[in-house]
Amino acid sequence: MGKAISDLVAASDVAEADMFELSQSLVSKRLTKAILRQKLFSDGAYSFPLPIEGDSLAFNGSDWRPGAPSKWRIVPQEAYTESAVASSSTITFAGGGDTAGIQMGATDYFSVGDPVRVIISGTSYYGICTAATDTLLTISGMILPTATAITSLAVGARDMLRFVNMAYAGTQLSDVYTGFGAGNPIPRGLSHLWRGATGYLVAVSAAHTNISSTTEINFKMNAGSNVLTTNLKPAAGGSATTQGAFVSSALGDIIAANAEISDGQTITTTCMVVGGTAESLVVCMTFVVP
């Protein structure tokens, strides 16, 4: 007489040679640990991948999977106003503490310096958090469409940020910027060869030592169109040898279609309007590399 499974001695481990009974189309067959593992990890009906050293379990929205952890953490749509952004650089949050186990404040997810990804109508808009309160997220980066629903909002790992600094010595700038006259664009400028994964400009700042505050700077990715909707004007220095304060691009001032830079392409910084020499120009750029 057979025994019930509950009457059997519990196994503390499973060896490769151990066999299990399987009923297949009413026919009893044997199954080994090796065959079971193969079916779980390679059969098309199962999507659970074979873990490798260094993997961690990550939730993909419906299940836990081994693999490299995602650099993006999706913010629950219940936490923010999904119907539209508050402005071209801000997103409204519900705030006020947890609701049904969901954190509802912007500060529950974002801190100053965190990468931000907003997906609207299938397009990803990248930025960096410049401020967060319980009810409002403020972003420096690509101009967000203001009349379309948000598909997804995510906070990124800070190792996705990449910084590019470019500087021109004062003597070189005198040669480049002097003698063209006010209002004439300068045909030459600073350049940087981008290497690595595709990045997206999310913030830029500039400073120089000239006493003029009318010199205008703009930026192009891969010789494309200007990235900023408004040229950046470095603040005037106290003297010809004193650097002025850094001036940063306005929030929501980066044109998304012009902000992308890929491997082997060149970033170019040019002086669009001359109001004197932009001595010792320093340009600091921040990119998100997803």
C-alpha cells in the first residue's frame, strides 16, 4: 500500500541524481534535478534567466528576476499628477504621507542631484533634480511638454551623471574674440570629443574674467542646432583678472531634440554675440548617460 506524501521523511537537500515522479498524460515518468533545472532556465515557456555572479533580484513590475539592477526606479503614478506636468520644468506630487502603502511626496523619491527621466508620448526627457518638496519636483534639463499626460517618471542612479568642463585661456580668447565687433558671431569656439555611451545635456554653466556681461554663449551637439532656447550670458567679473560668478542655463531651457550626443561626436561652444573679450571662459556641462 502506498504512502501519502505527508507520511514521507522530509528531504533536507536535492542531489543531481535524485529522481522525482511525474505524471505526463496519465503516464508515470521520472524527472531528475538536471532536467528540471534545464526546463526552468532554458525553456521558452519560462523567462526566468540563469543568474550569474553579481546579479541581484529586481522587480520588473510584475515579478522578481535575477540580473543587473536597473539604474532607474519608477515612481508610482499615484504619487504625482499624471495628467500633465505643472510647467516645462516641474511636476506636482500629492504629498501628505503614505496612502495605501505608497509614498506620495517628491522628497520620498528625489534629492537634489538625482537624474530624472520623464516619458511623455514615447519620448524620454532627461534632467537633474534641482529642488524637491513634499508636493513639487523641480528639474533642470529638457523642456517638458506641458499639455500631455506623463507616461512614466523615474529617479536614476547618480553614476549616470557625466561632467564635461571646457576652458579657454585668456590669451587665446583675445585672439578669437577680439576684432570682430559687437553683434558678430564668432566662427570658432571650444570643442570636446565625446566618447562612450550616448548622453543628454541637462545643465550648463559658464563664467569668464571679462568686465562685460553682454557676451553670449551657446552650445551645439554634433554640429546640430543650438541646445538652449536663450544664449547663456556669463556674469561680468569685477576686473579683467577677476572671474565673474557662474551663470547657469534656465530651468526648462534645453531643447530635447538638440541635447543628444553620441560616441565620436563633438560638443561645440561658440560665442554668438561679442560685447568685448570673454577672457578665460570656463564652461561646465552636466549630462545624463542612461
